[in-house]
Amino acid sequence: MGSFAAPLSGLTAAQDQLQSVSNNLANIDTDGYKDQTLTFSDIFSQTNVTNGSGDPIQTGAGVSVSSTVSNFTEGNLDATGTASNMALSGNGFFVTQSGNGPLNYTRSGDFTTNNAGQLVTPSGDLLLGYPAVNGVVNTSGTLGPLAVGGLTSPPVESTTIGISANLDSETAVGGTSSSSLAIYDSLGASHTLTVTYTMTAPNTWGYTVTIPSADIKGGTGTTTTVGSGTLNFNTSGQLSTTTNLVPISIPTLADGSASPLVLSGPFGTATNPTITQTASASETSATTTDGFASGTLTSYAVQPNGTIEGTFSSGNTLELGQVAVASFANTQGLSSANNNNYQPTAASGAAVIGVAGTGGRGTVVGGSVEQSNVDIASEFAKLIVAQQAYSSNAKSITTFNQVSQATLAMLQ
């Protein structure tokens, strides 16, 4: 019966190889899947019998599967245009978790969102990272789910305003021009400021800043002046000095927001003014403010360092969180698990989790997924070799069976 052991082990090994190849081919369209290859080792039996030279007599006893090796070569990146999809370019794994279970590690980035607006894998595992609090990410904090749905941005009170404008140098003394811009209070309510410029002398303009009196608690009349000053221009039309400045300070507002609003600006700095006086029509080209109303999330995008930046209906942009990336000392030591996940072992070492693009970790490519790295040509070549090995071992068993039958017939 010992003659049958070696080819039987060959049949088993060939069957395992066929199963491995079949599994690779079945996952050729599985995002993030890594091609697997079996390695084999020979089996030898050794007795106490020695030959004439005193060497032990060793007899081959077949073959066995020694290990399964994953090829962690990066697959091609496929741009899907789906904001929740991500791919890793370089080393590392996404970190996921099912309920309170152990952490899983995967290269598959075909994430979607669940009913709570959290990023999840197709099987429902939560993608983990560093959630943002009021638009601030703390990468030293505890890992947690990343939410990208059903979010609102808080209002941001205006503190700085800017006006880019030109005043017509040919305006007659007493002539006027104006600019208007919106600001936001602590409740996110919008208020319109009007800046009126009046030429008081050549190259000299006075300005006043007003707000509708209806916006002021207890306000009377049509408008209330909240700032004023003088703009002096040189012969080149550049702002040379500002004098008699009254800080833009808005009294208690009628909607009960924080008071008062104190605004800096609005004409740039002494070295970089944003208002000029030239012989062209008076015109305001742009206005800016650092304030925003409250808004709902309209879109988001993932940056190379894993930061998820959300854009809100108010025009405000805030960080929603940052995707965590794990690396291992020995990726070949990882153990394959279901749903395209990997688990650490003693051979792989513990996961080192941090920020993409640091510590040897790859970068995150948003709106893309990493394709399987299975090469169909190589798999079919392995398939042919495994089939031939299976056939050869089957023939060996048939031959041993015929010899055994003939021997038994001779003894009868």
C-alpha cells in the first residue's frame, strides 16, 4: 500500500492547486482581491537502515501543500466617479469592523453608505478612521465610524470682510459709489452691509459702512452707520493711507444673536490693498467674508491623505473625518478571511495604524477602486500544469493497481 501513498498525495496536491486556480479566476472581478499561489514541499520517510556508506536510507513519500502565498502587488486603479469609493496607491490596508468584532483589514475600497450615512463595505462592515468634531480631525484620537450623510454645518460668525474695487479717479468732488456684501451673525442669519464712497477731494475718498436699521435691536430710521473713514490714494492710484477709521462694530442684532459683531478689513493690508483709484468706472469686482450660514452636506471628496472634505449648501467646506490606514511588518504573514479581509498573525506582526502617506503607508485615491491583480494567462498556465499533474498521478495509481492485481493472481 505504500506505493499508493505518493501518487495519492500528488492527486491531493493537484486538486488543491486546481481549487486555488479556480478561486483566483472566480475573483478576477473582485475589487482589491490578491492572487494566491500554493507552494509545495516534498515528504520523505527516514529509517534507521543505512547503506554501505553509512548514510541513512531515505524514501520519497509524496508531496504536501506547505503554504498559500498572496501576491500583494498593487492592482490597476479604476476610476468609478463614486465619492464613497477609495483605493490605496502603495502600501497599506483599510481598517473595517463588524459590530464589536475584531478589526479587519482590506484592500477593497468599494465602500457605500448605510442608513446612518456611515461609510461601509458591501457586507456592512464599518470603515474606520478619525471622525471630525466641528470640522477638526484629531488623528491621535480613537478610531470610529466615518459619517458622510445627513450632516449639517454650524453657522460661522463673520469676523473679517474684504472688498476688491476700483474708484473712478475722474469722479467729481461729491460724487459717490458703493459696494455691498453679506455678513453672517452667530445664528447664521445674513445681513447686508453697504459701503458708500464719496470723493471729498482729488485722490481722497470718505467712506461709510451702514446696515439696515431693521436688523438692529431698537434700530430707528432706514440705515445705521457702523463704520467710517478716509481713503487716500497716491498719483499712481494706489491706496497710500487710511485715516479717521472707525472700527466696523455692529450693535445688538434684532434676531438675538451674539453682540456686537466686530469686523476687520475691508480693504486689505497696507502692503496688499484691495482697492484702487484709476481712470475707469467705479466697480466692485469681489467681496469676501469668513462667515457662513448653516448648511446641509451636498458633496464630499477624499484627499490623498485620507481626509474627507465636505461641501455644504452654505458654501462652507469642512473636514468630515480622515480614513485610517494600517501597515504590517510582514504582509505575507497575514491570514486571509471572508469578504476579502485579512487578519494579523504572529508572522505578520500587529497592525500599525495611522495616516495615509506617512510611515511608509500609501496614499488614498478618492472615487476609484483597486482591481484584482489576477492575471488570467498565468492562471490558465497553472491550470494546465495542475491538470497534467493530476492525470499523471492518476495513471500511477492505475499502474500500481494493475501490478497489485497481477501479483495477487500469481499467488492464487
